[in-house]
Amino acid sequence: MTTKHDQIFGTTQETIGQTRRRVLTGVAGVAGAAAAGATAVVGSDALAATDEARAAYADPANPGLPKIDMQIDPARTALVVVDPQIDFLAPKGVAWDVVGESVTEQGVVDNLERLFIAAKGADMPVVVSPHYYYPQDHKWQFEGTLERVMHGINMFDRKDPLNLDGFEGSGADWMPQYKKYIEDGKTIVCSPHKVYGPEQNDLVLQLRKIGMDKVILAGMSANLCVESHMRELLETGFEVAVIRDATAGAKVPEGDGYLAALINFRMIANAVWWTDDAVQRIAQGA
């Protein structure tokens, strides 16, 4: 069934599938020379955000703030991906009803894969900061608004820190198309963050231990975990470039989470890039 949103943004299950196929066209793997791998990504006809979404969230024609940018130094730059998990990014995920519209119009699922491919092709460190909840986390005596929502819908639930029974294909698992990048023996998977930011996991430690002080940041969701990661990384001395169409946010009566985040990205981050731009910069820096 075509919804009003589909009519406005031109998104249907068929077009989503077509975009998925386009991003993989000509990309047979991530091995090989960095330049060749990155060129394959740049040269594909994968789509980023829809034209309608680009227009709806366009930068101001007459900005009032200075334009700041970040330069990629291959020896100091890592790709950090937050929550690339089924519960956020797949129609069967428990959060899809509120984030699916934004995920689809921004092309997030494919754009994240393009970033994985580009980073792997350039031998850039990739670090994943996941979100998991264990049974003890459901015994907290107080919660914020969206903590309560996430706990109530069993988002990111696992049996315990060491038990993987039922994990495969669950909402807490990686999106299937990302597994070949995340599980390649090179990607750093951090301990889980528990609310929104990385203050309670080892992301900063892992980045410092491999000599990184510049971060290309993407993942879910825009005004929650991604923005919280951006703020903590900046506060601890990192440069951060946020990929604007490799994240998305909830749309609820209280507001548009993606728009809220985009405003803060513009005001706070060292750079705000499109996926196309990021992929080209990664290739050039390889």
C-alpha cells in the first residue's frame, strides 16, 4: 500500500529495494587497493537522501554561522558507527514505526554501507558503538522518556552480556548487510552504551589507544545517540565530522528528531558532510 508519505517522498518497498541493489552494483568486496575500493563506491549509482528530503532539510541560503571543515588525516581518522542494528534500521525493528520514515528518506541503510565500504577500502579504522540492554537494565528505578520507551518495547534486548542465545537476527543484532564489514576481524566493537552517549562504554579509550583524534560519525539515531556521541567526543578533544544522510531520527507529535539534530550538528560539529562527500574524502585521503 502506498502511503501519503510515499507519495510525497517517492519511497516504496520497491524503491527501497532498488536503492539497495544500486549501492551494491559493481562492489564485489572490500579487499584490494584503497583507491580502487573507494573509486568503486564513488562510481556506483547508489542514492543518498531523496531530492525531496534534501530540499526539506536544506542548509539555509544565507547562513549566519561560519563554515567550519575537517581534513582527513589517514593516520588519525576513524569511522565511528553508532547502533547499526536491526531495531533501528529494518522494517521489522521495534523502532521502525517512528524512525522508518526518516531512515528511508535519508537513504541511511545504504549510506552506512557505503561508508563501511569506503573506510574498509581505505584501510581506515572502523569502530562500532552498539546499544544493548540486559535483564539487569530493566530493573532501573528511574528512566528518561525514551529510555522508558526503549525498555517498554524491548529494544536492543539480550539475555545477558555473555549469552548469545536468540541474538542472531534479533533486534539487537547488526543489519545483515553490515556483518561482513563488522565481523571481518578488524573492526573494533566497543562495549555497549546504555543511555545515549559513550560515557559508559570504551569508545574514547579504544580510539585513543589506536592514535585517533578525528572521527567521521554516522549511525542511529540523530538527536539521541549520534548527537550524544558527537558531544562527548568533542568534549574529550576529538574533531568530529557528522554524516548528515547516514543518520535519521524519530518523527513523533513532539517533533522531528532528525531536524533537531541537524540544527545542533550545524552549530557544534567540526563538519557536516553528505555521504557522497565523505566517500570522496576518504578515497582522496587513502
